[in-house]
Amino acid sequence: MQPTAHVDTFARDHLPPESQWPDMLLDNPDVAYPARMNCAVELLDRAIEAGHGERPAIWSDVDGKPQATTYAELLALVNRSARVLVEDMGLKPGNRVLLRGPNTLQMAVAFLASLKAGLVVIPTMPLLRAKELKQIADKAQVCAALCDVRLTEELARCMDPAGEFFCEGIKQVRYFHDTAPGTLEALAAGKPADFPACDTASDDVCLIAFTSGTTGTPKGCMHFHRDVIAMCDLFPRHVLQPAADDVFCGTPPLAFTFGLGGLLCFPLRVGASTVLIEKLTPALLLDTIQRFHATIVFTAPTFYRQMAALVAQYDLSSLRKTVSAGEALPQATRDLWRDATGIEMIDGIGGTELIHIFVSSAGADVRPGSIGRAVPGYVVQALDNDLQPVPPGVTGNLAVRGPTGCRYLADERQSVFVRGGWNLPGDAVSIDADGYVFYQARSDDMIVSSGYNIAGPEIETVLMQHPAVAECGVTGVPDEVRGQVVKAFVVLRPGFSAGDALVAELQNFVKNAVAAYKYPRQIAFIDALPRTETGKLKRSALRSM
């Protein structure tokens, strides 16, 4: 590895041993990056150098009207904000910063400013509760937070020394999306518009993206500056093929690497623009396409299925490409969308561990029922449990190698995800003789609902805290709209009666403890849970009930 620019070397010190890394395929001109590289400079400053300064970079909806922030204006905002991080907050390269906000211009500025200052960004979804924030902040030893002023409540619980979720390491918070004294914007307004970017190594950690495994314990996926740029130079370059006149929009949060790439990094890399809108519904997304003349959309299959019935009400003549990821795309949804719009969906499978999409196809390369083929730069295989290739058409475990890969933050599960130099995302697939990947199912018990990953054991832990619950098991069940929904099987304590009132009470109990999207949409009351002879919960039996 290159000499680090980090003064605080926590991130590099807690990388897994290189012997546990996947084989990295870096002998590729697409990812031949210099030894020193700051990804914010590559995304923003290079766009100015390429002559995009006066072009729109980020579109916002202000009082119902489109408002553009140009590349030159965005660079000034980022530089001024980076000065606040360094000069006012005293943050040093390598410090971990928790970032909390919805998809807004201000969130993008905070993200890019942190990267430019050499900090390690830890983005979190707006829906996360204090319990979940504490798990992340403690694991990554976060020392500061940047938070949208409208999301203060849960973070405030983490800052309360007397509270259950106190995060002792977070010494300071700056709020944004507000011009009150002391906020990020107010302090930035008085700063010069230039900033000397931190001279980071291309393999300095810049992003820790947290995901949840089957135990619900957060896993921090550590990505380098070069990884952020690699995700822009592989799937977009070879499959999506955007241009400077494209306008991106969509639903995934910037806190997800799916959204970070599709709604911020990909457009900036080619001098295009992106629309950042909060809380989109299917109808509002269609309206956004119409009003902003969007050409490329990123969202989950659930949204495409719901939008297909509404497209006749909107002018979508600007729309050229639509990307689906986050969960399996049913062929019926692909067909429905094509019939409604004439657009062939670009499906993709990726993962937080590999930062973005590594299997996809577009246009004439699409094969019915298949996700696609390995994105150039990646190699995929279907392997058996002994890591031996299975024949074409036979179901095996998806295995991936490429220029990005899994490096968990101080986590023993590294040796589960990476074996024999392969990344093993936990998907069961078959691959035909032409290299097309056909998704079968998750090979673990993760529930994927409307693009969100939900760990059943985490919901079980919450439900078990309710006085009515003696035992419970949680699994995913098929759902036509969401792909899967969370279903809880509950054994009641004596003295409690099953019924609609208790269902609603248990659902609200979960909503108040963890992010609301995780709550069980279905609850069944049963006499006993199916268990193995050793006492383990038989999730497969739950799914068949």
C-alpha cells in the first residue's frame, strides 16, 4: 500500500490482513490510477478543468421550481465547507465523520467536502434510529457528525451522556440545511472559495459503508479513493454509457452505495447533472422525470412496477435509460415496464462490499430472465461449496473478482465473505455457457424488501422485548409489489390474546425501535416455533408455513 495521508490511521489499522482480501484485478487500463488521488478532486475539480464549470451539476426542487447548482458553484460550496471541517472543527485526515441526511444538495456538499479534506465518510440513512446509529458510531470510532437539521432527534439521543445510546466518541456535531449561526452553511459562507485538497493515497480509506448481515450486527465495508472512481469507470462506462448532457434522477439514498454512485458520482464523473429530491413516490418520480427532463433513472423493481400503471399521465419523452438494482427484477416487471415505456430495463446486481454493480447488461445484450453478464473488469463464476466451478446452467454460489472487493472493518465475517480469493455475496445463481447470470435466491436468510436489506434476527430481538411475546421467528415471504415482506411468527405469553389490535401494537413497537421499513407487515400467531434437534430455529420451515 502507498504511504497514507491520514494523521488518524484508525481505518488503515483496522483493515483485514491482506491475506484475507479478495484477489484484486487491477491490471486493467480502466482502473490504472495514480498512487496519489483524492476522489472528490477527480469528480469535481477535474470536471471544471474539462470545461464543465458553467454546466448544471445538481438540480434541486425549490418551491416547486427546478433550481440548478453549476459545477463552479458546487466546487465553491464544497471548498468552503471543507474549510469549516478543517479550520472550525479541527478535523484531521483519517478522522471518521458520521453523515446523516436525505438526498439534497447540502448532503452532497457535506459528502464531497469530507472526502476532499481527507476524512473517512460514514453515511447513514435518515430512517436509522439511535440504537442503530450507536452501533455504527462505536464500531467506526466516529469523532464528529454532520447532520441535516431536520434529523436531529435520533442523533441527539446519541449525544445525551445520560441516555441509553450515548456515543462517547462523537465530540461535535454540525448541522446543515440551515443558515442559523454555527451551522455548516453559515460558517462556510464566510470562507474563501478555494481549498487545498488532502493529498490522499489512492488506497487510503475514504468511505465506510455499513450494511447488515443475517445477525443484524452492522458490517462496515471499507472503500478506498480508487474504489469510488473505479465504480464510475466500469459499470457506467461499459454498460450505462452516460454523456455530459444526461440528467440523472432516482430514489436510492446517497447513504447507499447504489445511490451514491447512481445519483452523485456517476453524473459528476462525466460532467452530467443529477436531480436530488427527497421522499419520492412513484408518481413524484414520474413528475420529476417530466419536470427536469431526466434521461436516466435509478430505482428498485417495486417502483418500476408501480410507475408502469401511471406513465400515460406524464411526458417521459426525455427518458432514455432506466436502471434496476437493490433486489431481484422479476421478468414480469421488466416486461410491464417495456410495454408501458418502450424502454428495455438495465438490470444489475451489486453490493455494498464491492461498492456497486458488477453484473449487468443493456440494450441488445439483455437476455430474458437474466441479470446480465460480468461488467468488464470483473469475473464471475458459480461455485459449489468447495469453491469448484459448477457446469453451465447448474445453480451454485455466486463468486466475484474485480478491482473492488470486500474489506470489512475489524470483522471476523471477512473470512466468510472472502474465500479462495473470491467475493461470495451469498446469492445462489446459475450461469449459462455465454456467461449470463440467472438469479435464483439469497443463499442466506436476508430479507430484501423494496430494495432494503432486512435481517430477521434483528427484528426478532426487538419483538422479544414486548411483554406479550414469548418466542418469535422472522422471515421474508414473497410479495408481488415489494419482492418480499417481513413476516413474524409469534408465540404469545399466557394471558395475551391474538388479534388485530395486538398485531398493530407489535408493528408499532418495532417501528419505534428500529427503522420503520423493517417492521413486520404480516404477523401470524402460532403455538410453537419449528426447531432443530439442537434447538435452532428452522427458518426454512417458517418460510413454508
